Amino acid sequence: SKLLPLQLQKHAPPIVSRLEQPEILKMRESCKQELAVLNHLQDGRNRGNIAFQNRKYADAVVAYTHTMDYAPAHPEYMAALYCNRAAAQMAMGRPQKAFEDCTRSLYFKPHDNVRALLRRARASQALGKFREAVADLEAIHVLLPAAKASGKGQDIEPKD
């Protein structure tokens, strides 16, 4: 009612009935909780990214792994966390773990996940799984024009 001119405030009908107020309070609390989870996810991802940039790959793996505990209801975050953890695993010389993390990333984001496909192709190559590497590279070849057209393909190469 503070937004209405003073003369209209006296005659304005209540915007929310008394019956709706508990529902609104409950909704507000739910949104606050979800916002706290999203902030925690972003903070954890940032901690992992900073550790990775500083070449502290084991710390990055721990940060991404810990953050996943809060992300199961957020497939986009889960995909990004697994994909980022895969990059750290590769940097530590663990291509099998990187392969597994990329596969999990693709589970959470099966469409246009070019970065996970590229990282999995690199892990497959390191493992001598050339057929799998070629399959992922061919999938990237198909996705790349669509990703570039949508603007999502501008940063296809990982920032390792």
C-alpha cells in the first residue's frame, strides 16, 4: 500500500486475503531456502574453479564433490560440477575417473553438452578407447554448428 497515493490507500481493497497470507509466507520461506541452496552451489563451484585455476587439482575435486551434495535437484549444476571435476581428474592424470565424470555430466545434461563430450573424448583417447573418442568427436561435430548458431558455442574449448 506504500506504492499507492495516500488518498487511494484508505479505499484500496486488500491485495492478499487473510487466507492467502500463510501460503505467501510459506512460499517466501521456500524461495529463501532455494536461494540459499543456489548461492551455496555457486560458491562451491567458484571455490572449485579457483582451486583449478591455481593448479590445486585435488582441492578442486574436493570442492566440486562436496558441492554435489547440495545439487541433486539441479541438473544443470550437477552437469557442470561433474564436467569441471573431470577436468581436474584429467589434470591429475586420472583419465578413467574423468571419463566417468563426463558420462555423469552427460546424464544430467544430455543435449548440447559439448564441453563434457570433448573432455570425455580426451579421456577416451588417453585410455586407448579410440572408438569412444571418435563417437564423442562426431557428436561434437553435429552439435557444434547448432551451438555456434545459438551463441552457446563461443567457448567450446575448456578453460583448463
